[in-house]
Amino acid sequence: MGSMFRSEEVCLVQLFLQSGSAYNCVSELGELGLVEFRDLNPNVNAFQRKFVGEVRRCEELEKTFSECPGSVLQLRGGGSNDEVLSLHGGGSNDEILSSSFVAGVVMMRFSLFMAGGSNDEVLSSSFVAGVVHPWKVPSFERLLWRACRGYIIVDFREMEGKLEHPDTGEMVQWTVFLISYWGEQIGQKVKKICDCFRTQTFAYPESTSEREDILRGLQGSINDIKVVLTQTETFLQQLLVRAVALLPQWRVAVQKCKAVEMVLNLCSPSVTDKCLIAEAWCPVTKLPELQSALREGGRKSGSGVDSFYNRLPCSKPPPTLFPVNSFTSGFQNIVEAYGVANYREVNPALFTIITFPFLFAVMFGDMGHGLLMALLALYLILEEKDPKFNNSSNEIFRMMFGGRYLILLMGLFSIYTGAIYNECFSRGVSPFSSGWHVEPMFKINRWNASVLAGTPLLAMDPVVPGVFTNPYPFGIDPVWGMANNKLTFLNSYKMKMSVIMGVIHMTFGVCLSSFNYVNRGQISNIFLVLIPELLFMLCLFGYLVFMVIFKWIIFTPDQSKSAPSILIHFIDMFLFTENAGNQPLYHGQTIVQKVLVVLALCSVPVLLFGKPTFEYITHKIRLRGVVGLSTPPSHTLTHSHSDTLSQSRTRGHTTHGLHFLSHSLNNPSRTTCLGSHGWCLVPAELSEVLWVMVMRNGVKWQGYTGSVALFVVFAFFALLTVAILLVMEGLSAFLHALRLHWVEFQNKFYGGSGYKLSPFCFTSLINASVPI
């Protein structure tokens, strides 16, 4: 818990990574998430670094992986055999085209013989068969007729399907031709014309038996090729299914490789170029693990020389590291939304775990609404390992899911404060007997009993004997809900409680600053800043809290009419006057109040000028010591620089004093917003409106019609309850509690000007990457 109270101690280390084991060492550090690397090449362009080629190759692989799932789905959704061959990466393009063309040739020869005609028709003639591009058919036919002078018979037929062109690879619907000619000279002319038009010709035997044998052979070849293509497609399907299963692992491996190469680009080579030098921030408690990781990286790479590290001094403040878990991360995010803590500064998140849900519940308290909120948070906690919650793309839901433990505590605290308010869904509950009795009021006002009997609301007056007997055992007496002076009583009570809690909250924040001063060795700030702040706060507003509690203790309900006004006493305290019509709370009150005001006023100049004066005197003493050891030129430079620093510090301390005084005067009035927000007054009034205007109308109906009406009205009532009270009022109370912590509590001791330690961690990088 010490590291939760104050950030972990972080040091700057210099890593000497052997060239042969640098990759494995950085990979081991990425698995553990120990260090944050610094860029030692800030002036080198990203495209000129040593390992930029490896980074580009990883990016190309990531791009390939991003395209793979779509191609696989298209293939698994159905495609032709040629698509299977085209997607297969196991051979060269020539081999793929050749395989496709062989299948096309077989199909063309089969179509050719199917269109060949009978044996008697071609008995005394010779034949040339082949295929030609459809664009060349007219000119091819015309040249054949003119060159052969009509001593040929040509038949053209288009194929049913398209096949690849063996040269260009385009899909073409080829035209099959069969030429019948007579004579050797005509045959030579036909063959030359076919060669000129780059047609594919095939031998056409003249014997019927030979043609039938070839036809059977081609049919068998077609069947064999279909079997081969079917088996190939099945094999590729299985291969791609296995590849899809391994694709996430490959993607993670590539992402890790890219991350390691980018870290290596941050390193600088040594003079001998035998090792890489890196600088990184590392928690001091993790230094043994750092050395173990470097040793393990060297062992995996088989290096004979281990990599090692050295601690370096650093003038720059180290980064801030708070170890968080799923419970504390939500509270830490609330604090860091204001600003990241300075190095080794007190962490407000430790106290926010309790104070934030409590202040929220003070403004939101209702047992029913708090129960609904707690149940929602409990469901999110029980299902926190569900991927649909962890990988949700809805930003608002991810924020709510990240703060599920915060919501749970807000719900539980709201149940507690709702029990104090005796409210459940805006209805008062009465687990105990009331301490107020109305009968004595009827006895005193017997002449006006009829008026009292017809009045739904009565004024609760504890001065009347017998009306108030004893305090309610727990919380506020529910009978106040029927009193017409309800707001007068509750507003006074809640405003005073708001001031008490606000002053305690702010004073606690001022006291926490002492831990920062002691840790930084700023002992002078304790006497010149902390003590004057406490004097100013306690002499004025602490005394106000004392008067409130003192009046509650000393004066009984019977003396409520004669009890003095605290507000008038507080005003007279600043004016140094006495009010004869307002009796004192205790003997010697005037003297005590004057002393307290004087002490508060004396602390103001100390706050404004104490620390600057101390800094100025210390600067002059230090400057005299430097002058005795410096030459005149260096003395002038040192004097000018020191004066500049002294002036900036003086302005900073004076500004801090003015800031504290203004906030101290404004903060108690701001905390009364707890009361103006009603200490649940606004949500309670809204709940009352919903109950009176919606739910009460549903219970007026009788019989079956009343059941249906009640069902509909209750659904509407539940919808408005969730939308207005749980969401809108819950968000309003949340933002108000957030402001109370940021402005009224944290600024008393929390600088919030640091920067976080971002360790190099594979888990964070992979979780932050967008799923492909």
C-alpha cells in the first residue's frame, strides 16, 4: 500500500545490449513490462534509423494479414477451380497458367471431336482442327477462302465456357474450328495461315477408330483432371482453415517483432559497433528482474557475453508509477484526469476510494436507487472476463465498465445514506417508532382542532411539551415528510453538515501536504506555508464548525426558540462587535473570536511574503558564497541567472498564497452545494414528483383494469426512474463530487504536473492495437 500512497521509486538505467542478443533481451523486457525506453537518436529521421527495413517488413506482413481473412472467406464461400489455383501460393505463375491451359486444351479437343461429323463425310479429305481467338475469326475465315480458292470446308463453333489465354492470362471464350481440305498444297497453305493467326492446332486422325480412342482418352483425362482439381481444392481448403486458426498467433508475433525493432531504433550503437546502448526508466524494486531478463535474453541467443545495465544520475524528474489493479484503476483514472502526480507526490487516489463514493452518496442517497446501481456494477464485476465486455467498441460503456468497482461503492454508499435519509424510491420507511407526537398539539389547540384535523401537513415544534420525546434511533425521523416546515429543518441541518464535511475534507487535504514537504526536504514550507494555512483555515472555518457542534450539544429542543444564531455570531466575529439580541454561546466568546480573527489575519502576510522572503535571503547567502569563488565574468552570469530564478520563485510562492486564500474563502460556500443539491434534496424532490404524478395514478384503478393500468404505469415509472434519477441525477452528483475532489481537496497538496511511466509491454501494445 506504500506504493499506492506514494509513487514507486524510479531510476534511470543504461543498458548495454550485445548485438547478437539485443533482440532477445528487448523481447524479454517486453514480456515483463519493466522499463520505458528513451530515444537516444532524437535528431535522426525515422526513415534513416538502423532497423527501419525490419519495421517495414513487419508492416507489410501486417497489411497481408489484414487482407487474408477476406480472401479466405471469399474462397470458402465458393469459387471456381481456377480461383483456387490463383489463390494458391505454392508455385510460380507459369506453372499455374500451364495447369489451367492444359485443362482448357483437353476441353477444347473434346468439343472438337464432338463436332467432328461422320466418317463417310470426311473419308477422302484431310482435316486441320484447332482454336482461334473470336476477334480473329472473320479475317481468318476470309483469308482461308481467298487463299484456298474454295477447296476447303470450314466450320466454326463457340465454346460454352471461358478459358485462360496462355500468353496474356485473360479469360477468353475461344472459337473451335475444323477445316476440311483436299491436296497437299492446300494443306500447306492452311497450316501457314493457322500459324500466321497464332492458332492452336491439333492432330485430327482420319480413322474413326483412332478418333474414338482419342475421344475416350480425352474423356478419361478430363475426369482425372477434375479429380485432381477437386482434391487440390479440398487440400487448399484444409490448408487455409489451419492458416486461419494460426493467423492470430502470427499477427501477435509480427506485432511483437515490430515493437522490438522500433525499440532497437531508439538505441545508439557503441563505438566498436559490437553492442547497442539504450537508456530506460525502471522501478528500483524491479532492477533484479531487469538483470534476470537480460541474462535470459543472452541465454536464448547463445551469446557468450551477457548484457548488463548501469544506473545513471539524472537531473530530470523521473516519471510517476502507481501499480494499479482492476479495483484501484477507476479511482486512479479519476485523479489522473486532473493531472498526473509529480514524482513521489502523495497520491489522492488512496483516499478517493472512500471519499468519492461517500460524497456522491451524500447527494444521491436513496436505498432503492443505490441498490439498482450496486446490482448493475455487481453484474459487470461477475462478467468482467466476458470478451464482449472487454472488447466493446462503445466508448461510454468501456468507461462505465472500467469504473465498475467505483459504481459498486457508490451504490453501496448510496444505500447507507439512503437509510439515513429513510428513503427508498423517494418513499419514507419507518423501521422504528417516531419520536414525535401530534396529540399534544391538539390538546393545546383544542379551540382549533377542526382546522388541525383537516390539515394534511403540520408544523413540527419541539418547544410544545410532549411533542418531541426522543431522537429517532437511526437517521432522520420519517415524520418530517408530513411536516410543512420540512424544508426549513432539513435545509438548515443539511447546510450545516455540508459545511462540517467540507471543512474537514479541505483541512485533511492541507495536512497531507506535510508529507510532500518532508519527502522533498522542504522543512521551511511546514512553518511558512503549512502552519499558516492551517491557522487561517481552523481559526475561521474550524471555529465555525465548532460553534455548530457546540450549539447542537448545549441547547436542548426545549431551548430551540432561545438558541442564538450562529450566522450572526460569525458576522460579528469579523466586525469585532457584539449583538445584544443574540446571546453568546459560552462565556468569553467575544475575546476568543477576536484572538482567532487576529491569528487568521496574521497568517495572511506570512502566506503571501514568508516563503518569498525566505527564498530571497537564502538566495543572497548562497550568492555571496559563489561570488568568493567566481571570476568576474562568471560572477555576472551567475548573478543574473540566480536573480531570474529568485524572481520566478517569488512570484510562484506569492501566487500560491493568493490562490489558497481565495479558495479557502470560497470553498466552504462551494461545499454548501452539497446542501443545495439537497444532500439528496433535488433527487428526493424529483422522486416525489414521479411518485405523485405517475405512480400514484396507477394505484387508483380497481379490478382487472387496475392491474393492467398498474403494469403500464409502473413500466413508465421505472423508465423515468432509470433515465432521470439514475442517469441524469447520478451524472450530476458524479460531476459535483468530481469537482469537490479536484478543486476543494486535491489542489491543497497535489501538483498534478508529472508524467506517467509507460513501460514497454507487449500486452499493452497488443490490447491497444485495433483488431483486424
